[in-house]
Amino acid sequence: MEMAVHQILSPGARATIRARFCYASDDPFAVTVDLFTTERDSVIWTFSRDLLVAGMRHTAGLGDVRVWPTPTPSGKRLLNLSVGPFPDSAHFFMDAERMKKWLDRTYEIVPAGSESGLIDWDAAIGFLLA
């Protein structure tokens, strides 16, 4: 899914950038976001789908990826995403309802609780032992 996200640059200053959120059944625990800094250049982050889901309800994440909801005075919900090491992390916000609809579609692809059945455990163990 592609959508506009807003980056907070400083208090009172923000920029709108394009983001692409991806989900694939061959990596069923993860989501990937490409944050396009220019038309061709992007910064790519991969993190837990469960982290994104938890962040829809409450502050979630420790370390380099944090997600949390924010209500607006109009009743619209925003989803915040902070990526990178503190204090140099980048802070973005986006439409929470659109993200929820996309996440719901990921669960149609791979239902909650069935992720581990899609992992090639022999290949994963072989990779770790190599």
C-alpha cells in the first residue's frame, strides 16, 4: 500500500513524503516500509507486524521502532511511527484508519497465529548454523 505520511521535522515544521508498506507471506511476521526521501531514494525499515498492530491501540516498541496512536480534536485517529536511534529518530504520522484496513488485508493473507507454519525452519536453522 502506498500512502502519504507526514514527517515531523521540528516543532511546527513537517514534510509530506510517500511511503510504501509491504507484506509478504514468505516473511509472515514482518512488514516493510519504504520511506521515500526523494522520488527515487528511500529508507527501508522492516519490523514486526504485531508491533504495528499493537501500536494501533497503545504505545508499542522499544529501541529503534516505536508506534503509537494519537486522537485528533476532530475525532480522526493518527498513527505515529518513529524509526531510528534516539535522539536522531525520524517521526512520522499517518491516517490510522487506512493503516488498519491495510493490516486487516495482511491478516486475510496470513491469519494471526498461522505465521510459524509458513516458515521453512530447516532453511532458517541451516542459515544460522552456516
